[in-house]
Amino acid sequence: GVGRIGIADGDRVEAHNLHRQVLYTEADAGLNKAEAAANHLRRRNSLIQIEPVPKMLTSSNAAEIIGNYDVIIDGTDNFPSRYLINDACFFAGKPFIYASVYRFEGQLSVFNVQLADGSRSPDYRDLYPAPPPPELVPDCGTAGVIGVLPGVLGTLQASEAIKLISGTAEPVTGRVLMIDMRTLEQHEVGITKRTDHPLRGPDPTIRKLIDYEAWCNPGSSSVREITPRELRRLIGEEHSLSLVDVREPHEHRAGNLGGQNIPVGELAKRMDEIKPDATVVFYCESGIRSKNAVVQFSTQEPQNLNSFSLKGGVKAFKLLPSEKNQEFS
């Protein structure tokens, strides 16, 4: 087998993730992921040196951790970590095996591989030059993933690692492999090197590793918000108020604050159903999807300056004193 494997993760095993994190068992719940993974893998092959790194990758430690290994495999599920891994691999000249999953679909590519002419293949920023704003990233209630998909993509990543190490076949460089588990259809999209790449060229805009801490914190965005208490006051007043639940229909049926139900994924084509001259309050379960809705609405209805996201969503509204909470149906 491979001589040495490092596993970096500062998170802990949670039971509700076991359907898609099949290396772990219920007995691992609460344990550090890197250490629990190392324990399981050592029992499968004692000839491989397994090195757990029980910490999150940051701009201060990424270069040191990544510098110890020849091939980097991304098993993360968020944009800040993915851009950090890409940039660290770019600066260190390491190949980066990428995969991502969304609902029934997966993507796979191998970035930053040294080519025969000495140049490097395209990297993640050639595909996506910068992270999207946090309010446009769907949360688990909107996105989610079929449990088998991470395993399929993870196995393909392992295959790409073996190809890189052994030199037996051409890795997936300069293109992205896309898989749809509903139909098992596969297709590829080519990647070309960007002229506006932020790390490359004579005058790069990014010269060192960055932590996207502000990006990670949705509260730092400029989306207008309204508190549950302020919303309750508006509901009680004679006010031109338009409530829009941007959750899925089954969530709306399970309990809502009233108003229309327009899932955030359908909002762009159903914008005309919302009164443009009203005070519009979008809400969801926790306040993430509703921020996305405000961004979409403000883009199409820029003249409406009274669109808000309910801060904390339905969860926060339900925490208001019960005698004032009769609006929740």
C-alpha cells in the first residue's frame, strides 16, 4: 500500500453524518475525526504509516502540513477550506485532488499537476476564481446529499492518487468529471487557465494564504435583517407586509409564520408573485436561505428598499414568549 497517509481534521464524529461518513461507527461519536479514522485504517493495514493531525487547516499551518506530503486529497465540504487547500498546493507545487458533492451530483478533478513541459495544469481558481458570497450558498436544508455519493467520489479520488503516484495512467487534469447518480450519466467540462488568476502572473492579487473568516460568518454580510421581535410587531400592526417562506413545501406544511411559500430555488421565476411595494420579509428555518432570497429579490427589484431576512429564522421566532407566539401555525 501507500507508505504514509496524513489525515487532518479538527472536527468530531457526529452520529447524524454516519450515513455518508462510512469509515466511522456509532462508537466513534464525539471522537476527533482524524484520530478515529487513523485507528480504523491501522487495523486494516498495519504496513501503512497513518498520521492523524487533529486540527483544522488554517492559513498559519496549511503550508507546514501540506508540505509533508506528495499528493493532497480534499475531503472537505466548504468553500473556505477548499480555497485554502488550493492556494497552499499552488504555492507548494503540490497536486490537488478535488471532489465536491451536491444532492445527487458530484464533481472530480486533479489540479496543479506538473506537466511534461514543466508547467502546471489548471487549478481550482481557474474553475472558480473566488468564493461566492455566503448568502448564496445553500444550507443543508436546501442542498443535502445522497449518502452513497461521497463514497463514490472518495473512491475516485483514491484512484486518481494511485494514478499520480504510480504514473500508470493520465489523471483527470484540465477538465472536470461530472457524475449524476440519478442516471449514472457522466460528462466532462474542460478547464482553461484564466488570465485573471489571482495567484498567477506578474502581479498576483493574492500573495499569501488567506483565512476566509469573514466569509464564513454569514452575520458579516450586508443583507438586511429583521429580528423576530421586530417581525412580531409588524405582524400586529396595520402594515403592508408580505411574508415569504423560502423553505421547501414539506417544511412549510410542518409549521410556518404565514404568508406565501416560494422555495428559494424557485424564487427567480416566481418573483412576480411578491408585492413589489410592500415590506417583504423572507424567512426559512435558520436564516440562511432567506438571505439568499433577499439578494435575489434586491437584484430584480432594486427599487424596493424594504426587503429583509428574518434573523435566526423560524427557530428564533419560536423562542419568543409563548403568549406572543400565536402567529406561528
